[in-house]
Amino acid sequence: MSDALFRGWLLAWIVWSAVPFGALVLVMIHRVTGGRWGEVLALVLRPATTLVPLAAVTFLGVALGLHAAYPWAAGTGAKPDVLRLYLDPTLFLVRAAVTLLGWSALAALFLSGRAGTLAAALGLTFYGLSISLVSVDWILSVEPGFNASAFPADVALHQILAALAFAALVSPPSLDARGASDLAGLMLATLLGVIYLELMSYIVAWYGDLPPKAAWYLKRGASPWGGILVASLIIGGILPFLALLFSAVRNSPALMRGVGLLVLVGVAVHFAWLVLPAYGDEAGSAAAAAVVALAVLVLLSRFASRLIIRRAGRLRHV
């Protein structure tokens, strides 16, 4: 039972943390590019970015459950050289600590208003380098043997998409018809990127015809995982994409809330499809634990957000 709790916490943390991490990336992108969209979405993206340090703290649940969530932590499931030189618990935790502390520092820097264009460019570079490592560590290494060069970019786009969908779901007061249209355009472009990378990764693996990659996809294509993949594609990809093609949806903050909800559900189901099949017959119990853990993380984030808002209000009156 304890194994299921740790595995569920891992999945819930991956799903929940996508929003603050994606928000941080969008804040840095806006600092480099500018644009009205960042000003309109600031009421959502900035509070979401404040949760990056909380994501770093709650990663402790993953660190405590390494042996339950990752087979390599017990010395199995990968080649000896890989276990010694890369998939080592100490090295895993060092990479995670450097990444999460770095992202937390970036969040604090940009929220303080002291960061300029150069800092944003350097921050995006650090994010690009670190996500290429931790996306494999946190997700793909639950089942060592499979890797894809496009996977880090795919995870980064999912995080950005989750933050945009959250912004659409929350719909800040500043989100007028023009702002909703800008947000819809960003979501549409990100959706296209996600669908393209997913499809190309599968095509490259199919043409490569390598046994480890084939086994990874075959496991996730078997029942019930194949149906879950189709559900995530329809709920989080096809339906939102088709909806965003209509100007009536793009210009309506109310309708954009529905699109945002669909995308968030699709992102969560997709991450579940990536992680849960690795646990075989125990995937069901891990999924149930993930639902509970996700609820806990959402409650923690709401409490933290209110605390930060109250503290910021007190500082303004000092």
C-alpha cells in the first residue's frame, strides 16, 4: 500500500507542478518578447509562478518514495553502467535539487520585478538544459530502456499548455474578448506543437523498429492504456483544437473556461498514460492514490496562494 501512495504522489506531483512550471516559462518568455498577452494573463501567471517553491518542497514526497516509484533505485531495471553513472539515487536527487532550486530562484527573481531581458534569456536557457534531464528522470525512468530526443520538448510544451489552460479556466477580470483571443491563439499553437511532437516521436520509433521502444509503446497500446491514450487525445487535443477554430469560442472568456478544463484533463490523463503502465497490475491502486494526492496538492496550493496574497497586502500597507 505504501508503494501505491508514493507512486500516486509522483504522478499527482507531475500533473500539478506542470502549471507553476509552465507559468514560470511563460513569464520569462513574455519578459523577452513583450506583448499584451503577458500583461492580460499576469493576474494568473504571477500567482501560479509563486507556487514554484512549493513544488520544490513537495518534491520531497517523490524523494522519499524513490524505491517505490523507480525500479532502478533498488538496483534493477537498467544496465549496470547506466545505474552507476546516471540512474543513481544520489545523482538523481542532486539533479532534481539543482533544477528545482534554480527554478525557484528564477521565480523569486521575476516576481520581484528586478529581472530584465538578459535574465529572462538566461533563465530560459537554464530551463531548457534542466528540463532535458529531469523530464527523463521524473517520467521516463519509471521504466528504463526507452528514450526519445523530443521527449523533453514534449514535456516542456505540456507544462506551457497546462499553464495556458489554467489561465483560461480561471479567466482573470482583465481577460476581455481580445485577451481571450490572444490566449486562444497561444493555446492553439501549443496544441499543434504537442500533437506534432507526439506523432513524430511515434513515427521515428516505428521506423527505428528497436525492441525497447517497441515494447514501451506496445505496453501503452494494450488495454486499457490504448483507450486512455485515445481519451487524452480527444479530450485534451482534438476537442479543444476544433473549438479554438471558432471565433465565437476564441472571443468568449466563458467558453474559454470550458476549453481550459478540457485541456487540463487531457494533460493529466496523458501524464497518467506515460507513468502508470510501468506499474503493471498495481497501476490501479497508484491511480487512486494519485487522485487523492492531487486533491491534497491543490488544497496546499490554494492555502499557499492565500497566504502569499495576504502577506503581499500587508507589505503594501507598511
